[in-house]
Amino acid sequence: MRRFMCLASACLMVAIFSTAAQAESSSRWGWIRDRLFGRSAPAEEPAAALERLGGSRIVLAVDADTLRKSMLAELQDETRRVLREAHIGFIGLAIKGDAVEVRIREGNDLQQALAKLEETSVQLSSALGGTVEVRDAGDRLVRLTPTAPAVNERLRASLQKSIEIVQRRIKELGINTAGVRQDGPERILVLLPGVKDPAPLARLLSSRARLTFRLVDVSVSPQDALNGRAPPDSEIVHAFKSKEPFLVNRRVLIGGDDLVDAAAGFDQRTNEPVVTFRFSDRGTRRFAMITQENVGRPFAILLDDEVVSAPIIREPILGGSGQISGSFTVEDARNLAILLQAGSLPVQLSIVEQHVVDAKPSGQK
């Protein structure tokens, strides 16, 4: 036992001596390296790099009015869905001021409608981060109102998510020296050392890039829909670049959240710039089911509510991948791939400020 302990102690002494020797050698090499090549500096802060190199400063802001309208539109769609699924007749469903109003057709259905909408408001309150009030306004009129805490929580969450997306987009662009941070309750500050033209980047960073797949409504022509005969479940949108009108179903079949990859490329048949994409496992299953159920029907691929492509489903698409074409330039395809890869913004951002910052002369304080 004593011999074993001596051996163990000897091994420990050798290990300590070896570690100390390595540390001393490393220290010596570090001193020689610093003498030869200079001591390596820590990563430079974006603000300091901007001051030294010059570059661009961009300020983006969450559009609070658009955010409120988006919340009310969600509430309106949910109200329509709940009442229809419960087979409760209604008229006059509309956004009025800061609330959604709907009139129940039959007085006998009022209490059931209130109960169903109260039940839904609990789920919506959780999603919105605050309360949605459901109130009987008299004469069979029901009013649903998101409260101020709900709006404020959505604003806070949207700002934080937007900062993450802006950071991802900058990373996809290969700009490693940029700085992105919150600048007040509604704003995002972006510092871009070395970037001398902020306008293209400001447009790219502020683009919402919301990708959706929806069925084209062929029950009436787009012209009839423009003349006021659009079905309640459909809406008119326009094509990217050509501005041709399309009547599409309001229901989103699948969205950009189900994408796991996107890249710019070229169509092998036409050599036109395209964007290839790949769905997640969940997206692949959903897209397969959607295309199986709608063979022969056109569906629209929309980016920020503009149709970029509207092909006809010739056969079920089971592989979970595809491509988007739409008279793209090479730059269009590259930028769209970057946007899809980084993810869509939860809300529209507006460009508050974009300007070039000159480098500060050396030695000036």
C-alpha cells in the first residue's frame, strides 16, 4: 500500500512538473510571439470600429400602428372562425377603432356566441401576452378589445424577435463587425463599420419577408372580385413586379416558419435565377397533404402579400423541396434567399435613420 502511494505521489509530482514546464514554455513562446508579431488585441467593439473605419448607422423602428392593426386582424379572423365552427349566424364583422365588432344574427344565439368568444379570448390572451376583453355592447353587438398590456407585450416581444432576425440577416450577409442593439422601447440601432452605402442594407434589413403558400380562388375572376364580388374568405393581392391581380384564399396553408433551408440558384431548364427551398419534416408532411388534396388547382407563393409565383399543382409534391421563380434578377434571388434563411420579421420595421459616418482622423478625440 505504501509503495502504491509513493508511486501515485511520484506520478502526481511528474504531472505537476510537466504542467508547470508546459506553462513556462507557453509563457516563453507567448512572449516571443508578442515581440515578433505584436500582442493580439481583443475584438473591437462595433462603435469603436465605426469611429475608426467609418461606415453606416441605421435606425429601424417597430411600426406600432401596424402592429395594432395586425393584432386586430388576427382577432377578426379568429372571431369569424369561432362563430362559423359553432354555426352561429352573424353580420357586420369589422374592425372599429381599437376593437373588433360583430352582430349576432339571432338573439337566441347571443349567449352561446359570448361563451365561445370568451373561451377563444383566453387562448388569444395567452398568445398576445395580455387580456382580450369580450363585451356585450347591446342589441346583439359583441365587442372584442385587446387591452393596453396586450399591445405593449406584443410590442416588446416583436422588438426582441426583430433584433434576432436582423442579427441573422447580417450574419448571412457575412458582415462580422456589425452591432445590433435595442435603442429605446420601439427602435433598433444597427452599426455597420466599413459599409459606405446604407440604403440597400436598410431595405433588406427592414423587409418583413413573410412567405406564405395559399390556394388561388377560381370561383370568380379577379376582375369580378375587384368590382366587389370577392368571396368573404378570399382577397385580392397583386403579383411581384407585374402587379397582375390574383384572388387568393385568406387561409395560409403553410408558411416560412416551416422552411429549414433556402439558397439562390438557377433553373436548369431556363437558366433563370430562382430560389430553392427545403421544408422541415412537419412542413414536408403538410405540403404533401396539401398538394395531394389539390391536384389540378393553382396555388400562390406570396412574399409580403405579393404573388411571386402561382403554379398549378400537377401532382403531389412529396419530397419537401421546391423552387420559387418570379422574373428575379441574380440580386433578387440572393436577397430573397438571405431573407428566407434568416426568417421573417414578426412585424413591419420602418427606416427611421440611415446615414454614412465618416472615420475620425487618427489622434482626434
